[in-house]
Amino acid sequence: MSEPISALNHASYDGIAKVEECGLQGMITLRGDLSDKVLAKAVKDATGQKVPGQREALVKGDTGVCWMSPDELLVLVQYAEVNAKLADIAGALSGTHALAANVSDARAVFRVSGPNAREVLGKLAPVDLSPDAFQPGQIRRSRLAQVAGAFWMDDAETFRVVCFRSAADYVFKLLKVAAQPGSEVGFY
Amino acid sequence: MLTLKCPFTGAMLDETELHCGGEAHRKRFGPGSSDEDFETYMFVRENRKGVHFELWLHAYGIGKWFIAARDTETLEVYGTYPAQTTEPPQDIKDAITAKRPGWSWREFE
Amino acid sequence: MSTRLAKQGRLIDRSKKVTFTFNGNSMQGYEGDTLASALLANDQMMVGRSFKYHRPRGVVASGAEEPNALVGLGQGNRFEPNQRATTTELFNGLTAVSQNHWPNLEYDIGAVNTALARFLPAGFYYKTFIHPKPFWKHVYEPFIRQSAGLGKAPDKDSRDADTYEHFYAFTDVLVIGGGVAGLQAAKTAAGSGAKVLLIEQTAHWGGRAPVDGGDVDGMPVDKFVEQLVSELETMGNVTMRNRCMGAGVYDHGYVLGYERLSDHAPGTQGPRHRLWRIRAKQVVTATGAIERPLSFAGNDVPGVMLASAMRDYVVNWGVTPGERVIVATNNDDAYRTGIILKQAGVDVLRVVDARPTAGPLAEEARALGIRVDPGKAIAKVKGGKRVKKVAICNQEGIGGAREEVECDAVAMSGGWSPVVHLWSHCGGKLIWDEAQAHFRPDPSRPPLGANGEGFVLAAGSSNGPLALPEVLTNADAAGKAAAKAAGFKPKSTKAPKGESMSEAAMEPVWLMPANAEIGLRMKSWLDFQNDVKVSDVQLAAREGYESVEHTKRYTTLGMATDQGKLSNINGLAILADALDAEIPKVGTTTFRPPYTPISMGAIGGEARGEVFQPIRRTPMHDWHDKNGADWEPVGHWRRTYAYVRPGESVHDAVNREVKNTRENLGLLDASTLGKLIVKGPDAGKFLDMMYTNMMSTLKVGKCRYGLMCSENGFLIDDGVVARIDEDTWLCHTTTGGAERIHAHMEEWLQTEWWDWKVYVANVTEQYAQVAVVGPNARKVLEKLGGMDVSKDALPFMEWRDGKIGDFDCRAYRISFSGELSFEIAVPASQGQAFWNDLMEAGKEFGVMPYGTECLHILRAEKGFIMIGDETDGTVIPQDLGLHWALSKKKEDYLGKRAHSRTHMADPDRWKLVGLETVDGSVIPDGAYAVGSGVNANGQRNMIGRVTSTYYSANLDRGIAMGLIKHGPDRMGEIVEFPGTDGKTYKAKIVDPIFYDKDGEKQNV
């Protein structure tokens, strides 16, 4: 097999926050009945996490699971393991009405970190990102300027941002503009 | 620039995240239906000053459709609820009645 | 002359000199000056020319309401026209130029218009530029274009050097305006624990109060402001922003704030402007009030200024606009200007007070030795480019029996109008206040929010009260009410106690003198920038313009860049008088955002240059770019139109690709085609509804071409569907269609058939898909090794999973070119590597990449339709001869009911045919076919149009497809297509399949 390459191959930028493309991340879109026990077990086996509640992101490093909608999860696993985990999940759910698809290559993942990380995202997404409204453990799917994106916080100063692979270059440039030196807002 | 509460995520959504799908609670008429029924289904739309039911999609987001019961005159939002229903839930109807006694909209009141 | 005073100037730092230029002349000011104060300090009375008559114009105000002092600011990539000198903070190296004159400010040819003024009344343009009709294009339009616009547009080659951004802020209470009212409202709101954002358009806190004076809780008001500001600064739940204007208030608490970060220090790192997109639970507008001019003849001569502005220049910047000043007023407040000028050592010749008796402030003025003339009016100000003399008469009367007084400046005050713009933007209503003669917010009819309750509260003088004590109690209450409405519990604190001198009532004066004769009314300006006079509004009323909105547009009153901040109330009072109606009956024009003009850069935000628009890139994008790609936008995608080699034209490249793909081997990056997985027990049933043909019967391992119609019957998409397993299908969509069709499917699943068990996932970007096309296609895949791609192992319209070379892939044996063709999908992360291997292995087989134009030509040679070319939202499958794709077995599918409407079954619908030009030339794109006769407009009747037209290198001739009335029944007939180039193209109607009619080439 040839060496896989992520959309921007670890590009990074330092401004009022640090912006990095995270490289390859195993991602599985899982649609099904989130209250189903078989599904919950498949998620637990793949990630060690329970099925997240509304707008929850249960992520540790490159493994975890995010709530995407009432019938959709984003399962995060190591890139190298994605085919095996997908086969496990598909196997476990073979008797249930569900859909699991590998979307690792369909997406790009960024990390935005630093004390101004909230502000950088706050320039692009029409979302209340003040600490009392948005916390680590929560996920929001919204708009990053003109494209769709999802983000959650790994800790108080770090966001993970997911977008479509084709828009990776646009989103990276957007984040660079939003993180340009001298653009601190000082709102949060 | 409206803001609507998404009944699926519980989040307040900005109008720029949303796409409006027009009149809600339409009944589909397919093959075999009369010209009149098909015309009504396809082309005739409520255009009220006052209480209105509209489909909205969280387009930049979770991709789910919901219905907003709102007032096109005052911009008041009486409530939002998932689109998987053929008529407005009772609590939404009650909320409207509290503000607009005697309201009616198509077959609902 | 106007000059800098030895003392005064609370905002300037006399130790820091600042050098700037005006019309190329070097001048000096101080740090803290505005451009307007610095110009006045340099005795630059005239700063521009008015729009219509090119009259000399001087600074008239001191803030955002300024209509006159508009300049072109900056140079080159930072040049901006129409910038208000009064809101421009001075900095070293500032360059400003005046506007609307030629050859220069002092001597302006256009000023001849002022001599012709009596021939250029309101509506002149409407009445004149109508007849004769032929004049419009070549005489009137060029003339109007030449005289349109005030400032100069930036040079066409310059590019804005700055960056801009948006910021989404959410707050409980937003307070707009940082004067005493705004500060006090913010404090009481924040005291409840609510999150408060306080924005102020100027660089300073406190608004007018430090200039107007008074005491609060026993201390001078400026000290009170200082104390309030430092208190607010320490509160963790308060964010304060100056240089940030509340630009507009919109639905559901949405407010735009316009922050000017570096206008006062150009080139500073970071964005120049930031547009705050604020969502507030409650909004307090503490936007103050604006003084009204008085309407007397010559009130537009440079040196005539608002009384409050003159006071500002003295107190804030230590500048006096004149040495011998006359004050004209209808209220007590203007006496403060007289008093402050007098105290600063300026000769205040007299106060002309239109009221028969003056109030307590008059006594104070008299005590300082200022002459007060009650019951008097200004009949006329004399002087061209600056004030020279004032003729004084009785207010009652037509303006006779004048006394002339020499002076060099006039301070005028017609009373105060609350700034109700932001209250009004989202539907807040106004009431007429008889006592103050102004419109103020009607608290019982505020703008309504999402909960049906008001979400805007006006505070301070923007709410009506003008005196300090009432302003403070009003603002205190507004802050508390806002916090409460936002869901917080305000503390029960006492409002600060303000003290200021009591004032006698003002008296409305809409014209000075009251019955001014026509000669005076024709010189009494209402709108200084657009040159609208009292006589113009009266003329409009006589000509039947009763609505204030119509009068506005007829006369252009209030339509200048200041949007009538000074002129509106005076104008509508004149209109009301002329119509013999009450002012509130006439009403105001609509207040629309933004409050003052905001930059286009701020509106665009980050969306410029590289991120103007998203550009979607396939995994092989960079390779295409390095290999001569001529790009074509397809939605947000960029696809290669053709790979242009050195020395080739784009046309050459396309022809080379077209021939090579038919003769050897072509590669197409097909990654942009949509790929949707549809899975579930009801997936087959669902797809049978989505597509016009039957998908549920498709066998696992096979592919089928499908059509999608809207419920209205029109074609919306097409593509190949593959059945993956018992309950899973993979649907290909067009390049632009993935998101659209995904959304279309979800809409039906969520809003109509929500009980059907189907899940859809868009996996378009998971794969890089390469079309391997041409007689050598199989050879190159066999050379790479892996899965069996022989005719028997992978027949036409089937798919297999396997490996090619090193790559896990799914291979589809499908063809959009009529050639032997495979579409191979590999993981996107390996797309480039796969492409590289194909290019390398394909060398011996004559491989060339090809672009979208070649794709189009190849499919057109085969008569394959393209969504967006053959379809335009009005075309049904039957028009394109696709009856075979409409299932007769299915009871229902989207579009089926619509297809039985009479119009859809009309035999006269235009139908698809091939078109072969008689002389081999190429019919122009979009050309229409004409028949005999003419329509009601005298145009030739149309009988069809071209939908696709190309030069085919393989056939060495022009080929086209088109929709022609009764087309399929007219094979062999010649139709005419007049081109816009004057030529008429003759084409024969033929079968749309031009190449390999039996399909032998793809089936090998």
C-alpha cells in the first residue's frame, strides 16, 4: 500500500493562536439508533467510550466519539486501525439497521491552540464561544465562514476543528487570517 | 437575522447556519391525484401576516429539518419542533393561542 | 478667522505636534485633534463643495452627523473617498484632499451651477432628462454619470492594503453609546451580574457631558465620567469598546458594531476594522441627541456652525471657528456656546434669540456682557467662501428692516433631536414631543424580539430628556430594566443625582424669519450636502408630493451620505407646514442601517484575496496545477478545463486531449463526482422514489444509469448507481450535485417518509476517483496488476472491489465517453500516488490527462446529455428522448405526477436533436433557432435553442445538440441560428449520436 497523505500534510501557522493540521485521523461516520444497546456496545468496543449525549464529544487524543446529530456519531480511532475497527463495528451491527462508513480521508482535522483560540474560532463561527457557553466535552457543528465545520475543545485552550477534505486549504487559510498577529479581540 | 432554537441539539442557531424550506405540514399528492390537489400541493402557499409554520434546515450543522412556529409580523417565535410530524404539537398550539387567541392556519387552529 | 486658542482643549496634547497635509499643503495639529479641529485651527474654513451647486462648504458639526467636511483620505492602496473630517482622528502623515470641484477647491468651474440655481430646482433632472428619447443614451446619461458621485473612486489598479474581520459576540445586555447615559446604564445593568458589552463610536467616554458641564453627586461631570469608566473597567462582566459604532439593530437582538481599530494609526499590525456581529438579549441605545440647524438664508456659508459643535471645538480642541461670533437660537442651550466662547476670550457680538423672551441662561450671558436680542432672527448671512456679515431682522415678518453686523462666524441652534436611528431600525416606533419639538422613542412600541417582548430600551437624551439630571435617572432605570428583561435581578441602587442650570422652554422655529420671502427661502439650506433648500421642499408640496418618502426622493432631501441627520426634521417640518398638516401626521422617513457608512472591507470581513470564496480541491489538485491546468470553476470546485502544454493554446490542448483519448489513453480526475451511500431495509423502495427508473431490481455488483426529477417533473441530476450489497446502494451524482442531492434525499426522508428505514451518507471526498479511458485503458490497468479487469471478469456496467497495483480500490466499468473506460476509486489520501502510477505505467500507451472540455466533447460526440447544459430547470426527461429511463412499472416516483400535466405532455415542447452545421462551423453557444413569422414584439419566432456546441477534433467539424420544436420529426431539415456576430448559422437536424452509433468501442 502506498503511503497515505492527509489533506495538508501537517501544515502549521503561529499567530495569536497556533493552527496545525493534525495529519491522518481515523474517522467513522456511524448512523443508527443511538439508544440501541448493540450500537452502544460497538462504540464502547471501538473507542472505550459510552455513546455521547446531545452535543457531547468524548475524545481522548485520537480516540473517542462525538455526537453529530440524534442519529449520527463520529467515531475517532487511530488511522491505521480504521479498517479493522470499521469491520468490527459493521460486524457487530450486521443485524441492526445502521450505517457505518470510513470517512477518514473525506475530512481534514485542525488543532487551534493557545489563550486566544476561542477568539480565532469566534471570528468564523456564529456561535457563543464564551467559557460559560462552550466547554471542553462539547461539540458544535456550524459554519466556518463559508463552509461547514465541526469543533470541540480538548482542553480550555485547545480546539479540534473538522471540515471536508476539499475545503482544508480554505479552512487553513481562514484560520490563519483569523489568527493573524495583532488581531486579539479581548472579549472572553 | 433570526435566531431559532434547534429542537434536536437544543442550541440557538443563527439564521446564517440555516436554510428555510418554506411552508410546513404540506400533504403530498402523487400519481392519480386530481389537478386541483396537485396544484395546491405543488404551487399554492400560505403567505400570512401573523402566525406561520415554516420548515428550517440546519444546513451548516447537523443537517436535520425542524419546524418553526413563528409570527411573520412581530418575529415572535412560538416554538420549534422536529419535522417528523403531520401537525403542530399541542404545546406549540397552546403557546400560540396564549398570544394570538382565535388564530388559525390552514386546517390548524 | 478660525484659530487655535492659547488655552483649552481637553482632548489635545499640546506637547505632541502632528503634521498632515490638506490639498497638498502641510499643516500642523496636535495629538488628540480630529481632522476637522486641525483644519479649523489652520483657518481652513472651506473644506469642500456641495453636490449639486458646488457651493463652498465648511465644517458644520463636530461628530458623526457632519454633512459637509467630507474628504478623500490616504493615498494609493489606502485612499478612501467621503471620509468625515469630524470623525477622523489626526495622525502624523495624514493626507486629505477636498472633493467635488475642478480644477481646485478655490476656483471651481462647477460653481456656475449656483448661479443657475433658480433653473435647477427640485425635480429638475426628472423633468428635463426625459425628452427627446434619443438624447438619453448619448447626451443625458454621459452628463449625469460625469456629475454623479461626490468623492473620487480609488484608482482602479489599487488594492486595499488592509485586512478586516468579523467577530461573533453574545451578550446579555448591549449598551450602544458611551456618554454619561450609556456608562450609567452599563453600570446598573452590570450590577445585576448580567454580561454587558458597551460600545462607543468615538475614542472618548462621556459624550457631550464634559463639554456641557453640570455636577453629579457633588462632583463635576467629567470627574463623574472618569470614576464611572474606571469602575466599569474593573468589572469582570463588562467589555468596553470605544471607536466602535453601533451600526444597525436587526431581528432577534442582532446588532452590528463597527470597530475602527487602526484608522487613527494606519499600518498597525492586525485588522483595520472589525465588524462585531452581536447577539444581545437586550439592547440599550444611549446614542444621545443631535442639534438641528436653523433655516435662514446663507446658513450654508462656511463659518456657520452648530452651536454645540462650536462649543466642542473650543472645549475639546482649543479651537475657535471665529473671532467675532453671532449666536442664533430658539432655545437656552445655545447660550452655553456664547458663554464658553466669551470665557475663552472670543468676541461674542450678540445672541439672536427667536423667542420673545429669553431664559435663565440668557441672564448669565448678559452678566458676561453679551448682548441678547430676543424676538430677532437672522435674515441672511453674507459672504461666499466664509462668513462676512449677518443681516438681522425680526423673527416675525418676511425679513425686512435689517441691521447688518460684521462677523466671521455664526453659531446656530434649532433645538435637539434624539438619535432614534438604532431604536427605529428594527421597528421601534416614535412619538412627537410637543415641548421639545422632536420625535422620541415611544416606550410602548419598542422593537420586538423572539419572545414577543421589546428588546431595545432607549436611555438618556436619545430617549428625549436633554438635561443632565433626567438623563441620569432615565439611563439608570434603562440599565436596570434591560438587566431585568435579560433575566437578571438588578440591585436596588439610587440613581446618581445630576445638577445643571434650569432652562426655559425652546420654541420651534422652522424658518428664520418666520415668513421669509422667496428670495431668502431659496437660500435657506436644509440639506447641505445635496443642496436641498426650503423652497425645494415647498415646491415639491405644491407639485403634489404629500408623502414624506416621495418628497425625500423627489428633492433628494436626506439622501446624501449623512442620510439627513441634520436635515430630516427641519425638512419635514417645512413639508408639514406647506401641506398644512401636523408634523406627526407627516411622519419621518425610514431609518435604515448603517447609522453612518461603514467600510465595504468590514462588511466583507475575512472574505477577500485567498479566502474570498472557498475553493474545493481534489487530492490531485496540486499536480494539475503544476501540469498546465487551465482551471474551470464548477460550483466551488476547481476542475481542469484542459492541460495546456508550453506553446499550445487552450483550444489546441483540448483538441489534442480529445484525439488522444479516443486513440490511446486519457486520465480524468473524476473525484468531484458525488458519491452517496444509501443503506437500509427500505433503501430500494426509497431509491425507486428518487430515480425515475427502477433501482430496487438492480443486481449486486451491477451499475445502472439513473435520472432524478424534482417533484415538479424537471430533471435535477443524473448518474450511475451501483448496488453494493443486499441493502446498500452507492449513488453517483454530478460534480455540483453531491451536497444538493444528499440534502434532497435527506429532506424527503425527514419530512415525508420519516418512518422508512434508510440512512444516507455523503462519502464523496473519501475517494479519489480516476477515469481511465481509451483503447489502452485495460492495458495500463493490467500492467499495474491486481484485479482481473478483463471483459468477462468486469463486464460493462458492473463494478468490483479489489486491488490495482498497490491500491485498494473499487473499479466501475462505466463510460461517459463511449470508449473502453474504467472509473477507479481509491482512498483520497492515496489519490496522488495512484495518479502518479497511472501516468508512469501509461507512458508506453500514450497516456495524457484530459480536462472537462475534452470530457464534454467526448460525451457530446456520443449524444450523452449533461445536467446543466441540456437541462436548465425547465427540461423533462421526455424532452431529451429519455423515455426509456422512466419506469412504467412503478406506481410512483418524484416527478411522475407532474409528467402527466397537460403542458408536460404537449407535443409542441422543444425536443433534443443533434445539429450538424452545413459548412462545418461551430454554432455559437446559446444561439436560438428561428422559424417563420414574428411575435407580438416584432421579434422573429423562436423554435429552439442550442444546448451544447463544440468543435469535434475527431470529426473535424462543429457538432451541437439542441432542443427544437418537433425536432425528432424533422430529421434532415435545415434550421437557422442567427448569431450575435451578425452571421446566420445553418444546421441540419440529425441524430444526436455523432460517433460510434452502435457503441462498439466501449464494449470491448
